[in-house]
Amino acid sequence: MTTSRTHTAGTGPVTSGREGFPTTMTAPLHDTSAAETAAVDVAADVPAAAIEGRSPWRIAWTRLKRDKVALAGGVIVVFLVLVAVFAPLIVDAFGHPPDEFHEDQIDPLFGTPVKDWGGITKDFLFGVEPINGRDIFSRIVYGARVSLLVAFLAAVFAVILGTLFGIVAGFFGGWVDAIISRTMDMLLAFPQLLFTIALVSVVPNEIWGFEGTAVRMAVLVVVIGFFGWPYVARIVRGQTLSLREREYVEAATSLGAGRGYILFRELLPNLIAPITVYTTLMIPTNILTEAALSFLGVGVKAPTSSWGQMLSKAITTYETDPMFMIIPGMAIFITVLAFNLFGDGVRDALDPKGSR
């Protein structure tokens, strides 16, 4: 005997057969509208957004952009470089030839500028030098050429030598590391200033086709760079000692890579960041060194303009014409400060953990 019972469950009746098992469902438990189905189909057709990778230099630039002080220093550095490159055009537009005398701007009795504030006028933006009346603005602009060129070339020379010796000492170790390290210690203990004074005094005025200012600048570049490379080499050596134990170096060695490949294709690219940081911090030190040597009379000679040389001349007139000392002193101060601020920002951007 078969009986049927009707139950109301959910949204529609269900007819049950024998033993109470359902045999027919007359309505679905829930409806799926056409709009929802279309939305699902459209979403399925939209490709997923690709994840864009960022290089370490791009990440560092993002960090650097947040440091407003470092950016301000970088803007000043770029401005000074442009001033040095386009010095002749700037002087033609806003000043006078740097070696041109203007006796009419000097008091014949006291030898000081006839105008107040060191002779600053619309024609002489920074005033004139005592005694001879040369345009200080023009000499400051041309002095930037000497200071920045010597500092930059000396830094490049020191970085090349320091990177080469540092990476070799750190990678090979043993007696190679011992010889290079003791050489660095000796150079760091050597009296650089006395050696420079002695060397410049015996260097002829003409050598290898160069003469005068070019010879003096070449000597300054070689001396400053030669005594500066041990500082770079120490940093590179320490980093190389750590990097040579990394997995990618061991992998390259196991695959049969030569020492030259490991040094210049595996290790050197990972040393660019600390080398860049130290270069930006070495340039202001070189600017101060060049200014000090010119101040002592062993730098570039007159009539070539140099900030240190201008300070040396201002010693005898600072009581009657203090602007002649203040302006080149401020030029050195602003330049060194801008490089230091920018260098600190670059260090924080490239190595945020190490700068804490």
C-alpha cells in the first residue's frame, strides 16, 4: 500500500513517496537572477592587475623624495654645478671680467671700496676687492669652477683606486688583504698637508704640455685623491667581506664562474650603493681641502680665482672691508653644507636600516 504526503519546505511543496523520501521538487530553494549571472561573467572576463616590481634604485628615489632637506641640498648642488659650467655666460650677463681692475671703485687713500657694504651696487652684485677693485661676483663664479672640478676629479680618482683595492683585499683575503690593509694604514697616518706643500714647491710650472693653473690643479687632484682612496677602500673591503659569503656568490662559484666574473659581475653591482654614498660625502671634504691648500698658497695661483685664495687675501683687509671675507666664506659654507645634506639624504635612502 502506497501513501503520499505533502510537506511545505522552503519555497515550494515537496511530494514524498514511500519511506518519506522526496521524489519531486516543484520549486528551487533560491533564484539566481539574470543580472547577477551577467555580473559574474563580466568579472570573470576582467584580467587581474599585474603586480609591478620596483628596483632598489626606484625605492631609494621614493625615500629620497620624502626628505625635503636632502632635496633642497640637491637643488643647491645642481645650481652650483650649472654655475660652474656656464660661468662665462653668467659673468657676461651679470658681472665683469674676473681679472679686470676697477680703480674708480676704490678709495685711493685707504684702498677700500668707495661704496658701503664692500662696494655692492647693481653693477657689482657682491662688491669689489680692496686695492684693485676686481669684481667679487665674477671671481666667486669662476672660483666655483676650480673648487668643484678639483673636488669632483679627486673624488673620482679616490673612488676608482679605493674600489679596486678594497674589493680585491676583501675577496682574496690572506696575504693580499694584509699588504693592502697595511698600505692603507700607512697612508692614513701620513702627513698629507706637509707632503702636498713639499710636492707643489718642487713641481715645475710646465709638465707634459700643461702649464700654470692646469699643473697646479692636476697636482691637487692627484694628491687629494691619492690620500683619499684608503677611506673608500676600507668601506669597500668591509662590505666585500660580508658579500663574498652570500648564496649567490657560492652559486656562481659552484657553476664554475671565474674570479673576475664574481668580482665585477656579482660583487661590484652590490657595492654601488655604499660607494655612491661615500662619494657624495667625499666631495665636500675635498672642497675644504682645496680651499685650505689655496689659502696656504700651495693651490692655484693668481690670477686664477679660488675661494681659498680669496680668503687668504681677505685676512689683511677684514677690518676695513669685512664683506671681502664674508662672501667667499659663505660660498664655501653653503657649498659644503649642501653636499653634506644631500649626501646624508642619499645615505638614508640607500641604507635606511644602517642610518638609524
